[in-house]
Amino acid sequence: AQTVTQSQPEMSVQEAETVTLSCTYDTSESDYYLFWYKQPPSRQMILVIRQEAYKQQNATENRFSVNFQKAAKSFSLKISDSQLGDAAMYFCAYRSDNYGQNFVFGPGTRLSVLP
Amino acid sequence: KAGVTQTPRYLIKTRGQQVTLSCSPISGHRSVSWYQQTPGQGLQFLFEYFSETQRNKGNFPGRFSGRQFSNSRSEMNVSTLELGDSALYLCASSLATDPSTDTQYFGPGTRLTVL
């Protein structure tokens, strides 16, 4: 079974600075998809970014980018120019290419943004 | 396009009672997944329904059940409630037609408190 690990339960960053959240996963599959979700205090889960394992190019969405290292099974999220609204729980998630398996979420990293 | 909606948003029950939660997916989405979120256990997958059939199931006791209707709306039922069932229950929907483009979109959740 696949597992997702986020080794940083909590992190903080100064406003306008850059922060990187770590995620590692374990799988024997070659095709899969990785996601970062954000859960602000409102508890609404919001998709931040998505990466296909077969793509070598790292995904980017505005201030958010990932560093996908397939061989190392690492999928980190970089937030540039951090804003107060970025404060939230961030979950890394894995989904198989096979619909017979569900999403697997990591335990989350709580990010605080300091003014 | 309207997002995923969940009703009710808040619910208070007592031990031994049963509860039904409802989820309406984004229009056109055929898959609905349910998750339980607690501070201690994080996000745990309950089950997924696709075209009225349970496609995946997590490791929860039989007291947790669900169903999906022909319009893709889904309900989750918990019987004989226990204190440990207090949690945020999240529903997520997706098109589930092509893994290469599929993404889950979450509802705001139902906060269940068991007294």
C-alpha cells in the first residue's frame, strides 16, 4: 500500500519570504499523480497544485511550485512571496493511476505566516 | 459552476444514535469520496462511490456505510454513534473519467459532535 509522509508537522515563514514544505511517498507504481491541498482555518480543502509522475517538468501555479524527484520519491512544495493568506494546513496526497485505489493523504504541515 | 455542497454543516448527536450526512457533487462529477478528519488521525478515507457503486473502501467498521443516488448525490450513515466518531466529515467529488486529468474537489465538511 502507498504511504505519504510529511516530516514537518509545523513550519513558519516571514511574510514575503519563501518556504518549502516536504513530502515523501512510498509506491511501487510507475504512473501516479501527486497533489498539494491547502486547508485554511475555514476547513475548506483547496487544491493548490498537481503533478503527473510521467512529466519531468515541475508543476507551477503562480507563487506555488513543486520540486518533484521521482527517483527519490520526493514531492516538495515551494511557496514564494508568502502572504498572510497562505497560513493553513497543507496536505500532500498521492493517487494511483488505477481507479481501484483511493487517494492517500499525508498527515499535514501547519504553516504559519508571520507579519 | 457550483462547488461540492454538504449538509448539514454542523451536527450534535448523543452516543448510540445514528446520523446521515449528505453530499452533492459538482455537476457532472460521477465519483464521490468520503473522508473522516480528526486531530489525532488526520484525513482517513472512508469510501468512494462511482455510478451508484462502492468502488473503494477504507478501514472503518461496518457502522459506517454510504450510498450514491442516480444523480450522483451521496449519503453517509453512521449507526450506533461513539464518542470517537466526533470529527469533520469531508466529501470530495471528481469526474473520474480519466486518471490523467482527474482531481478531487472538496466540500466544506460536516462537523459532527457526539456527546
